[in-house]
Amino acid sequence: MNSLAVFSLKGGTGKTTISASLGWILAEEGFRILLIDMDPQGHLSHFFKVHPRPDQSTLFGALIADQPLREAVVPTAYPNLEIIPAGAENWHLNEALIARPWREWKLKDALEAAQPLPYDLVLIDVGGNLSLVTYNALMAARVLLIPVLPDLFSYLSLKTLFAFLQETGQKYHVFFKMVWVLINKINQHRPLDRENRQALEMYYGKFLVPEVVREDAKLVQALREQVPVTRTAPQSTAARDLKKVARFIRMTMLGAPVP
Ligand SMILES: Nc1ncnc2c1ncn2[C@@H]1O[C@H](COP(=O)(O)OP(=O)(O)OP(=O)(O)O)[C@@H](O)[C@H]1O
Ligand SMILES: [Mg+2]
């Protein structure tokens, strides 16, 4: 199963924005996408205006009580795009995982038990911390996409994340098939942004997605209105950049032209 985790240690780098946008664009192109909102903040679920129904199983139920993951899926307003939303019980997911055997592998196991799933890609939005919830997302994903801002702290946190990935990879014998770093919210007119981009190219060149997502207020506005930017402002900088990133993901992960 094709699975992509969008994760950075640093908060506010655009993980949720990019998860939502890639989900929208790829689903619009005809790919069947399952989003999983692993962040207890539930921002991805908020964008899609979805909550778990009171009578259905949830991500929490699937990971803690072995409920079927398939039954936690909720449709969105968009064709080909479904989501496992975050509910209030996700606030306690990390705590509940601590007592479970094989606690880092619960999402991977639940996804495997749910096969065959009718999706081309599972896209997981992860909160910016190193909890057991994060471990579950990382263990379940085959590809990792790390959004970074062109600033010093993003750069430093990238260094920490790569060291962490190496250490955990050795400990758990899991390695991603691909790891990509995506520069987000860049403003090429700011000299510091250009400098930081050069530093990222120098030290992380082979991991960099060859596209960047430029800073664009249209994206913020679209997200606030809970509508895809590709729909509200298809010619905007953000829509065009995100489509290029989606194309990159399509070429590298889905290996397929638009169905
Ligand atoms: N390319 C962009 N241009 C302008 N604003 C952006 C861009 N990408 C993200 N943002 C804005 O940056 C803020 C943080 O984005 P987002 O919530 O997606 O980050 P995050 O990494 O998911 O945060 P958290 O760590 O809290 O989960 C939001 O207000 C979002 O609208
Ligand atoms: Mg987020």
C-alpha cells in the first residue's frame, strides 16, 4: 500500500496544509486518496469539516481496541477523497498506546489487517512531536515528506529529525523507501529566504523536492474558507506550486499518469 507521512519536528511548517492540498489535488486528478488525521489538534479534520460519527469506530478504537480501521473512514465533500478524522479521544491516544504491546506498530498492523483497501495513496498528517502517535505514523508510512520553512530553526530541526530517523531506523529495522524535504512558504524576494534555501540545497540537496511552495496569502484564505486553493484561486502561486508538488508525488510514488 502506498503510504505517505507528512511530518516535521518543527510546528507550523505546513504539514496539514500540504496534506490537505495534496489530497485534494490528487483526488481531483482521479486518484483514490485516504487521509488520516493523526494530529490530536484535528486541523485536517477541521479543513474537511468532518468528525467521527458517534456510532462508528475511530482511529482510537482501531489502534487501542482492535476495531476495524475501515469502519473509521468518513467521506469528504470531494469525490475520491476519504478521511479517518481525529476525534476528541485522540487527545488521549498517546497515553492509551503506552500500555499496548507492539505499541509503535498499531497503525501499520491496522492498515495491513484492512487490506485490500480501495485507495491509491494513504496520506497521513502527523503532529510536530515525537509521541507514540508519531511513531505509529512513521512506522506505517513507506515515504516521508518533511515540509521545512526557509529559516534557521527549520534547518536545525531537520538536522535533529535526520539523526532521529537514523537512530530509530536502526533500532526498529525500518527505513523509508524515500524521504523528501519540501521547502514551504518561501519568498524569493527575501534575501534570507534565498540564503536559507541555498543552505538546504547544499546539505540536503539529494532529499529536496525539486519544487517549492511559495508563500501565498491565497492559500491561507482558501484554508480559512475550507475550500481547496486549486478551486478558489486556480491560477494563484500556491495552486500552481502545489500542483507541481502533487505531480512530483504522482511520478515518484504512484508511477502513473492521471487515470
Ligand atoms: N505556502 C504558504 N503560504 C502562506 N501560508 C502558508 C503556506 N503554507 C502554510 N501556510 C500557513 O502557515 C500556517 C501553518 O500551517 P499548517 O497548520 O499547515 O502547519 P503545520 O505544520 O500543520 O502546523 P502544526 O505543527 O501545528 O501541525 C497556517 O496558518 C497556514 O495557513
Ligand atoms: Mg498540522
